[in-house]
Amino acid sequence: MLQIELLSRLNHCHVVTLLGYCLEVQGRQLERLLVIQSVT
């Protein structure tokens, strides 16, 4: 989780902004999702 916290603080014009994340456990499977800034 330290990497996600560091990425959320990163601010550079060539990198999309990390807005958040989600962890979900279904049985024995772990799903990880990153929420990033939309690029148009």
C-alpha cells in the first residue's frame, strides 16, 4: 500500500493523477482497482 500512497502524491504533467483505489475479496481471489484521472 505504500506504493499507492506515494503514487497518489505524485504530480507531473506526463502522469495521470491517482484519485484512489479499491480492494475487493471474492472467495480466494483479490481484485485491485486503481481510480485514475480521465484523460481526453
